[in-house]
Amino acid sequence: MACYVYVLGSGDKGGFRTYVGWTTGLEARLEQHNSGKGARSTRGRSWQLLYAERFLNRGEAMSREWRLKRDREFRKRLGLNWQD
């Protein structure tokens, strides 16, 4: 089963934020985040998909998720491109 690592972006008067996660259903997961049923840290904000990668298994996706969560420079660049 294919797995996806994704980066979401949300901007409002409180500033721009990103969220990194992994899933097997990208569209459904984005819908969960936007409906308040996703991760606690994503509730109350409107999210847009900024970036996604596909992997063949869960282990690879989780490993990439871990690296992206620590790559603040990459997420910052995604946010700058999103706000343009």
C-alpha cells in the first residue's frame, strides 16, 4: 500500500505554520485536518497541501517524515513560496 509524507501550510494573523505528517490517503487526511479531526496541533486552522512524496511502505514514509520535521529551512522555503 502506498504511503505519503506531506507538508501542510496555514497562515493567519498569528503567522504562518507548517505541519508534517504521513498517511495512506492524502485527500482524506487533509479533510480530517481541516474538519478538526486531525492532529491536535492542526485544529482550528485552515490547511493547504504544500508538498507531498509517495513511498512504497510505511517505514520509508515514517523515516522521511522524521527528517522533514527537522528540516525547518525546507519548510520555511515552502511557506515563502505559498505566501507569494
